[in-house]
Amino acid sequence: THDEQLRVLKKLNQAEAFETFLQTKYVGQKRFSLEGGESLIPLLDEILQGAAEAGLDGAAIGMAHRGRLNVLTNIAGKTYGQVFREFEGSVAIGSKSGSGDVKYHLGTSGTFVADGGEELPVYLAANPSHLETVDGVLEGIVRAKQDLKPIGSFSWLPVLVHGDAAFSGQGVVVETLQMSQLRGYRTGGTIHVVVNNQVGFTTVPQDARTSVYATDVAKTIQAPIFHVNGDDPEAVVRVSQLAFAYREKFHKDVVIDLVCYRRRGHNEGDDPSMTQPLMTNLIEAKRSVRRLYTESLVGRGDITQEEYEQAKQDFQGRLEVAFAETHAAETGTNEVVNTDAAPDASVGEPESTAVSREVVHMIGDRFVNKPEGFTVHSKLQQLLDKRHDMSRNGGIDWAFGELLAFGSLLVEGTPVRLAGQDARRGTFAQRHSVLHDRANGQEWLPLTNLSDSQGKFFAYDSLLSEYAAMAFEYGYSVERAEALVLWEAQFGDFVNGAQIMIDQFITAAEAKWGQTSSLVMLLPHGYEGQGPEHSSGRLERFLQACAEDNLIVANYSTPANYFHALRRQVLRDAKKPLILMTPKSLLRHPQAVTRVEDLADGAYQPFIAGDQPEADRLVICSGKVVYDAIKARDESGASASVARLEQFYPFPEAAVREELARFAGKPVVWLQEEPANMGAWTFVRPLFDDLLEAANGDCSNRIQYAGRRAAASPATGSARVHAAEQAAILRGALGLAD
């Protein structure tokens, strides 16, 4: 219709005028312009029109840097003044901010208004320059929103905007596609838009992919793929309508391949003619899509030249006014983001993380109150009976302590989501959060039947992925701050498959974007002779990233402390990711158990003082090796007190100082299983030395090291060598001669 044509032209005017304006006012500044792909704006506009008219609750967009500023303003509702202020590098005085980020990484929330007046909330996720990392994050955010509604509502629309080189080149794309129809990850269909400018930075398609089309990877899930000419905006709009209709009908992913071009270099300071001379010549001779569409409309008599000129001038005028107001109000008056600002010290600790004995008893009851006719596996009936007994008589092991934490939070109305490879059962057959009928395979989740008003309990086995799977859980935790969200690695060693997520989001998102998360990462860690691939959760890498109160990093030695830590994670005001080195052999260790009163009357302990305060030396360690040290000491008769550093960061300075004062003038040893260049040694050494110097009044008593020597690989592959090394480091810690 005529009105639809005018709307398309209006969006093209907005897209082109915005880019031209920035190019004129901020010459040479990076903005990763949309020029050549302006049809993306009417494309997204049409999708959101459909979502608004369909009565969806909102749309969430994830995209990289190309055209992002244009989408922020012309689709997501960010004001031009906000963008201009970011080009000026200024922020409002007194605004809470961390170290900040470049303008083309920032996200926003806004409102889209359809032609009929319907309003649609729009969320555009913050993202790093690591292409496609935001994919899983956005899907997690959307799933978290949808989980507030009845199952199958799919009331939020996820839209992912990709580049052609990244869509075909980044493996996380396929991981995210594979999640799309899995029960733990479904979001009711994502609309993928590939802004295909036929070049990746300076790399041509024949060097960037083997497939004919950049979108061929979507064939792995049989998604329909629509290829459309970006210079034909009416065709682009028709494809957008079709894609949205498909998503609404089938609730599956759909892909639009928007074939366009990039008028400038990868960024505005780049010269593409050096690497793509022929393509650059063709592009320089091309008229813009707005110009082509205008000529077509005027030539067909659909609009007059005067109508077109008026629309363009109106928009140009609005930009000039916004720029003038921004420049007058901001330039030279506000401070640039201060990177030295002190972190917020108000952590808002909960008054108590304890629960009543009655709650422990009630949760224990649920593990023996099986559904009528349910056939429990013979090997698991004994476990269920044992859990019931533990809830009365103590001896609570690690797995049941965890389930008690989950259950107590659920009873209080807190949603709990656990996901990871084999997480429902647990890698080590310890958790069994879901039981399967031995006769018919039906599932039973005891924690879903605690009370009528309980929170929702979700337990999912993830696909065999770390990167996208962790991204999803992170996104979920960002959106649902009130929930306990846990991602578990099969072994901690495999966490580095998601290193980009850790570096760009988990450790730094709050500092960069003010985006908080309380995600719990469970990383099975400990040296038991299983070799270099099944021993280390790479504790040292997380500790290296600790600063500005950004993380909580811990390695607990008791089920009670784990219980209180999980409850604390929900109940404390400040939301921080919790990185846990979790046990393997301790899961069934006879000494690694907890009394009911430890849950009912106890509290979270970041540091546990030594068990023999009159001993001749103090050995400080963490996690599983605590029990090795106690056993070796008791067998040898060595005079040593074993203290437990349960939380590495934030470092429990006051409790450690108090312990060191008791051992003033005596040897103090840090014991770890990891090599000296791994584990916590390089992190704790300066902290302990500073405290020892203060306690002793001089530098004479430094912390001693007991652990494996520095190594390239985390652990030996020989069980015999492992045993010899373990015995040696324990003797060294206890001061026993070889």
C-alpha cells in the first residue's frame, strides 16, 4: 500500500541520514556503519510491527557492531542525544559506571510503536567484539522471560543479527542453532538476519567458507532460509513478514540472508580499495538503496519528489536539533567515565542462611514419597532411603546438601535452574535430581513436589557444548536476578571451552556495562590421578581475573558450607558470579559430611580456623586436599594445624589475620595439589606475606609453599607418579623429612 511504501522510505531515510550525519559530525571515528545495508532497518521494523500486532510481550535483539548504532536509535528507541553523548565520551555526573565500553557494544531497552499504536518493549543486549558470543546469551535472556509464563507461551521474540563471515565461521553459531529445539533451551523460534555484505573485514567469501551460502550452516536444523536483495526494500519487507509468520506458526528458527554490501571499510578509518579494489569500484559507482527506492517510487508515480524531499528534510532537521542540544549541554562539562572509581562496598549480606530442621525433614520426606506405581531402580532405592535418613540423623553428603539447598530455596519461592552435561544425574552418579521409572522411563523430580507455592525447579542435561551452553545460563541469570541459576561442567577441565564467555561476560560485564549476574559455575576439580584432562578447573585463571569485587571464587570442603553458599548467593543483595571448584572424591568421602544442625544453626564460612591451635605449624589449604592433609598428619603424628581457606575472593582478610596471629613466629605453609604456576599459590602468596609481615613485625616469616613444581600440564598421566607426588607434597607441608 501507499502507506507501507512511505513507511519503508521513512525507515530508509532514517537509516541513511543517521549514517551520513555521523560521518559528517564525527569524521574518522569508528561506528561500523550500516551504509550499503540500510534495508536492515525496514526489515527489523517490519518484524517488530508483526510482533506488536500479534500482542507479543516484547522483542529481544542480539547483534554485533555492524549497524548497531543505527538499530539502537531507529529500532530500539535509544535517543540520538544518548548516542551523540557517547561520541563525545561523556557521561552524566554522578552516574554509576564501571570502566565502561565503546559505544558500539552498549545495549539498551526501549519501546517500539507500531503503525496501529501498539507498543512493544524492545531489548538490545550488550555484547563484546567477540562475534556471535551474544547468541547464547540472548537466548538465555529470552528463555528466562518466557519461563515467567506458562510453558509454550513463547511470548518474547528473539532476533539475532549476524554478519556473513561470522555466521559461517564461528562454531558457537551451530551450537546455538542446535539448542533451538531442546527442551531446556527452546525459545519458540529465533529470527536470524544475516547482514551479508559479502566480505569479512578484508576476507572474501571464497576464503571465508566452503559452503555456497553463508547461511548454509542453518541447514543443520532444517531451518528455512530466505535470500533477498538488499537493494529491493519491498522484497525485504515481504520476506520479513514471511519469516515472522513462520516463527509464529511453527515456533522454529528461520533465517533471512540480506544480500547487500559495505560502502566503507570494516571501520571508518579503513580503506577497502587496498584489498577489494574491484568491489570498491563497483560500490563507489552505486547509488544508495534509499536513492534507488526513491527513484523507483517517483518513477512509478507512487510518491512525488516533493513528498520525498520533505520527509528527508524533516528527519535531517531532527538530527541537527538533537546534535545542537547534546553538544551545548555536554561538551566540556562532564567527566569522562572514571576507571579508578572504587567498587561498591555494600554487599548486603543476608542475616542468616540457615533453615529450620522441619524444612530439612520435609525435603527428606519427598525423596521417599514416590509417585504411585513408580518403579525405582534397585540401585537407587537405597540412595533414596539414605537421603531420608540423612535428613533426620545427619551424615549429609555433598549431593544431598546441594539438593537441600535447592529445596529450601524452592520452598521460599525461589526458582532454581540447573543445567550442564549430564547434570541431572551428575557426572559422578551423585546427584540424581531426576529419577527414571525402571519399567516405563517416566521421570520423577522429587523437588517439584515440595509445596503448592514453591518456586519452579528446572534441571536439564545440556547439549555437548560449553561455549553456547554457558552463554545461555549466563543470559538466564542476568534476566532472572531472583533465581538460583547453575551451570555445571562435566569436569572443570572443560570449562576453557567457554573461555570467551568467562573473559568477556562473567568477569567483566558489570564493569563494562553495569550488567550483573549471580550465575553459579560448578567446576569439578581435584587431583586423584585421573590425568591432565580430568584434574583441574583452572582455578588460577579465575583468580587472575579477580578485581573490583567482580566475582566470588571458592573451593569448599564441607557440604554445609556449600549449602550456605548456595543460599547466600540468592539472599545477598549484591549479585556476583560464584565460581566453585567442586569435589569428585569428596562426594563419597566418609569425613566430608554434615550434621542437620550445621544447616539449621550454622552459617557461611569463608575461612575455617585450624583444628589444632597449639600445634607447631599451620598448614592452610582448600578443598579436597584438606582431608588428605588431615589423614597424613594423623597417621604421622606431625604437630600441624590444618586450616581451610574456603573462599579465595573476596579474600577473608580479617579471619586469616586472626588465625596467623595465633601462629606468630611459627611456620605457615600453603598446601595445594596443583603445580606452583597453577592453583591459588600466586594469588595467595602476596596476601599471606603482607599479613605475616604485619603479624610478626618484619619480613622474616614468609609463607612456605608445599605443592607440585611448576609444570606445563596440570597433572601427570601416571597414577603411580601421581601417588608419589601427592605423598611428597603432604610430607613437605607437614615438615616431615623424606
